Amino acid sequence: MLGGMQCHLDSSVERVRRLGMVVGESLSTRLDPEGSRLQFQYEQDAETRELRSLVFPPPANQPVSEDTPPTDRAASPQSGPGTDLKGREKTDLEPVARLTSKVPRPIADQRSDSELDSDDELPPYDMSADQELSGAPPPRYLRDCLEALATSEDPGKMEVSLQAAEGLIRRNAGTVAEVSVQLVKVLLHLEDRYTTPGFLWLRQRSMVAVTVSDPLPVTEFLTSEFFALNYSLRQRLDILEVLALSAQELSEPTPGKDRPSPRIQSIATTAPLDPCGSSPLHWRRVVEQRIESKTRRFGKGATRPAVSAAPNRFAPVAGHFFFPLLRNYDRPLNTFDLLGSDHLVLGRLIHTLGLLMHLAVNAPVATQMGRALLDFVWAVRYHVDP
């Protein structure tokens, strides 16, 4: 308290300094009533008189001046040197209580408390599905999303940027090629500092989208960073998972926009040719149509359309996914020993290589991949980890 009074006295604001003087005089009076008291020279105003009245109440027979504050006017007739603050508050509230007791209560207030507290009149709202609205708007451009993920310190902006990242990447294929390596680098080093819901899943889906959109440079970056220094085991496992999921998505057929729908194809292949035309029907088709027209089926499931042929997008880049992972597996680093203590990553690496080999089974490079995988598995067949 004395330190606070000293800070008030040292202040350059006159009002704060005057408040410290009043508190200093009050403390000296209460701490040492018989000894010397502090006396400061300051100009008294309504605030200082009100503060002094709390410590030095005027006698009961002293008339109240016109410039006394309303608080002092209400407290001065009932206060005495020996009356405490609690007694003054009780005295001040007695006239108000007498006035309020004379006012007739409304009819609604005269009801019992049980009726007012009834649960039937105020049913609670179901707020189980309510979600807190985020104040930050989602980014509309990929570069804005990249900047927010790299430099933003706002938890709300970080969350909406991570949620919108996958959609922006898949919709802006031309822009992804310009910032693909930088974006996957930011996502790889991104940490969950704000406990974002679904952080690991959103981050993984964004990295997979970048790898699928621009596979060659992104794959080269990820496979080179897998054996680099200063990476945690979690980040190395994330690299393997992203490569496996990206290869799986690239190997899936995607129907082109110029191909007709399966229904149109089935109608076109089964419709008979014109009998009067120049090209007669093939005898096998005629027989099949007759058998189909005279065959009676009691239960027939939904017919599945024929699968249309589509190019395998993973075949041209399968070697870029596979061979760099076998490059430095037998070279231990200061922070990564694949054949030693970090055998967990070794098992995951073998699993990922087998998955890549399975997805590239029809690729031209599948023979070289199989030979390299066999040599790698044969080299680690005596590993201590079962």
C-alpha cells in the first residue's frame, strides 16, 4: 500500500497525485493516531472532500454546506466519530426501504416463486448442434491461403485457411504449379499450435491435393526431405502417407469430359442396325438378340455399365515416387537411423514401397521397380525387428 501511495505521489497527473496525498494523510492518521501526521498542501475539490469524509466524518451537529457532495449530505447527519461505514449504509437505505414498502406491488409480482420458476413456461433451447461462428473470412485465392498458413498468428484465420486449402488447390490447377513446392513445405512444417479440430486430417488432405495437382516437383521435394536432417519421425511418416495416398488417387481412373455417359454407350452398342442398310447385322448379334427376347428372368439386378478405358496418371510418375525412397536407406544420420533405432519408419517404408509397386503393376517401369524392391527386402531380411 505504501508503494502504491508512492507511485501516486510521483505521478505527473495532478488528480492522481492529489489522490495519493489524501490516502497518505488517511494512513498516517489510522496507523499512528497519537504521533505526527502527514499534512500536504493541495487544492480541495468535490472528490477530495468526498474521500476525506469517508475517513474524517463531520460531527452530527455540524450543518451541511451547499457545496458538499450528495454522498456526504446523506451520510453527514447520521455519522459520528465512532460510526462505521456499515452503519451509515444501513441508515441511508432505511428511507428508501420505507418508500418502496408503500408502493403497491404489481399483480404479476404477487405470484408465488414456484410459478415464476416453472420449467414449463421457459423450455430450454437445444444448443447441442450449435457451432461457434468464426470471425475470420476464408481466403479466396491460393496465395492468400499460403500467406495465412505461413505467417498468421490468428487462430481463427489459421483454421479457416486450413479448411479452405484443399478446395482452393483442386480448383486452381494453374496457380498450384507456381507455388506447389512452397505450399507443401509450409504444410509439412505446420504445427497444431491452436488445437484446431481435425488438424492432422486437413493438413494431410491438403498435401495430397498438392501432390496430385503437381506430382513431379512435389514428389522430388518430399522424397529428398525424407532422408534429410532435422526432421521428426512424425514428419517422415507423414511424407510416406502422403506419397501412398497420392499414388492411390493418381492410379484411379477419371472419366474424361468428352466421353459419353455409360447409359448412352449401352444404348448405342445394343441398338440393332438398319436391316435395309448396306451393312447387315452380324450373326452373333442376331442370335444374342433372339435369345434375349425369348429369355424370361424372375429376378434381375441393376445392370452395371461397362467400365470405360482411361489413362493411368500414376504410370508416368511411378518411378519418381518409388526409386528415391531407396536411395539412402543404409546411410545413418545424426537424427535418423533407419536400420537401427528408427525401425518403425523402416516397416512403414517397406509397406509404402509395396503399395507403390501394387499400384504401378501395369506401368512400363514395373519390372525395374519389382527388381529394386526385391533387392531391398532381401538386404533387410535379417533385421532384428520382427
